[in-house]
Amino acid sequence: MKNIIVITNFTSLPGELGYNRFRYICDLLTEHGHNVTLLTSSFNHYDKKQRNESELEYLKCRYKIELIYEKGYKKNISFRRISSQKQFARNVKKFLQLSNIKYDAIYCCVPTLETAKVCGNYADSLGIPFIIDVQDLWPEAMRMVIHIPFITDLFCCLMKRQANKVYGMADYIVAVSNEYLKRALEVNTKSKENAVVYIGSYIEEFNKGVKLYSDNIVKKSDEFWIIYVGTLGKSYDIRTLIRAHKILLDKGYENIKLKILGRGQYENELREYSREIKAETDFEGFKEYGKMAAYLRKSDIAINSIVAKSAASIINKVGDYFAAGLPVLNSSQSKEMKKLIEDFNTGINYIPGDALDLSEKIEYLYKSPDICAQMGKNSIRLAAEKFNRSNTYMEIVKLIESI
């Protein structure tokens, strides 16, 4: 039995919408007999509000949860967010210094970099293993959303130095893609063991949701549903998807419906754009996991619409797309993502930002039901092999237990 502390700025907690990677890791470690503490923010990054401890369903949780205060922010890209994250890192440092628990390992989400650096220094001072889980690449992801001459270059240069420091401190590295692991290993010379574990899908819960909610989702027999699930933010090219759907409507495919499930800072702007070009997009809003699963299973094609300059690799939603048994049209330029689509024949890669190309590939699949069906079967096989958390996350548990 080990005392393990899991530290992340961003996660969903019991009683909140979503089922985050780090909650799942904490559940698994607890099931295997370890004492686990989840250290996270008092500020809910997804809802942009402070958490109320009295409302958290701690009784349903077998591990300990500690909320560390940070003031919060309204916009993901803002100076206030930077200030808030620095405050979180300072308060994590205070918590660790005052803790009377002897931890056997620190498992830390990267980003944020400030918090990871604090955790790495603390682990080093006590001589205990420091494990990082690379979820995103900062500053690579920042260059796409921050465009201020000279200032952006300086900011990203400083952040890259900090990222290199954090990656180099790790004794063990977990990452959500091979591309992210490769980036961390470029500057790490001491990591003893590494693992690539996709964010994946909780397939058991996915199937429960399908069974529970499918009857409540009405789909006409002649309708063909295109679906996007996830954040409505800068990294995701939803405008191209809406335009592609409009092209199909103008060609007479009125039975092809576009369903968008999610929320984000560009939601109102996208709704207005859809009305402006008369694209008849169905914005269904954010759905809890089970309902989202049922919507996916009712659909015919899933869209992974990533902008060309994004540093994203294997992102959250694709595991659920594959679990639903859907062909996936993908615009991500990640070599790893494109290779998954091609090697497993689970869909088609399309040109990011090219609405005509996307519309033609949707039309092709619409007219090819046998090909769609085969790609769907391939998606289910891929989900079982590489995205089923019940199996793949055991690699993280084994890594921790091997220390």
C-alpha cells in the first residue's frame, strides 16, 4: 500500500458534470488498496465558478479530496488566469510544506507548469518519485491563440524554458500521446519508465448511458446525423463544419442534420453564424456523459474538427467517437491521430478549414452505407484495443506500483 498524492488544477469532482482522467486514476489506485489524496483547485475551470465544499458528494468518494484556493478567472486566455494559476501553485507549495503525511509518490498533471515545478521541487527535496502526466503542450498550444508581435515570442520562450525544466525533473513520464511523450523526452535524461495512455473512454459507463437514454432521443428514420462533441473554443474549427453542412443543405440533403453537443466561449458567436448563413445547426448544449453517449450512438458520422495550427494530438472526444462505433472525419494534423484513422480504417482525414472538402467526404459516406458500417466496426475494435480505460489505465497503476 502506498500514500499517493495526485495533483491537478483541472478536473471534475464527484457530483460535477464530466468524468475526468484524474478522478478515474484516483478511483483505480484506491481500488488497488492505496491511500490516495486528490489535490485540486477550489475553482471549477469548466463552470468558471468557485466550488462549494458542502455541495461536493464526498460520501461517494473513497479517496481524500483537498481543495486549494485560487481566485479564478472568466476567460481562458487572460492575465487573470495566469495570476490565478500562480496563486494555486503557491498554495499547493504551502499545503505540501505543512503536510504531515509521508507520500510515497507525487503524480502531477502537466500543465500547469508552475504547479508541476512546485511538485517536482518538493519531491526532489524528500527523495520521492515525481511522476508527470503530460496532457497538453505549453507553450506550443499557446502560439495558436496568442498573436502579439514580439510579446508572444518572448512569452513562449520563457514558458518553453519552464516546460523543459518540468519535463527534465520527472522520474517517470505518462503522456496522452506518443507525440507528447516524445516532446518531454527531448529534455529528460533520467526518466526510468514511461507510458503512453490515451485519455480514452469509460466504455462500461458509455454503454450504460446508451441503454438509459437512447429511447429519449428521437431520430426520424430518414435522417442522417453528423455530430460534434466537445468544447466550442479556438482550437476547434466548428465554422468549417457549419459551412460544410450548409453546402449539403444547398445541394438538397435536407435530411442530413448537424448536431453540436458542447459549450465554450464561442458558442453564441457560432449560433449567430449558423443563423446568418441559414445552416440549421442543432446546438444541443452540454450533455452529461450518459446522454452524450446516447446521442453519439444515434449518429452516423462524428467530426474531429481541429484547426490546422493546433498542437493537439489524441484528444478526449475521439475515444467516445470510436466507442460509439462511428466513422470519424478528422482534420487534426497530428501524425499520430491521422495514422490511427488510416491504419484502423476508422474514417477519413480531411483538409482543415476546407468546407468543400469536408462536405464531399460527408456526402461520400452518406452514399456509402456499407463503407460506413465497416468503418464503424473498425472504430469499435480500436476503442476496445487502445481507448478502453478499464484496460489501458491499468498501465498507469502498474507503473506506480513498480516504483
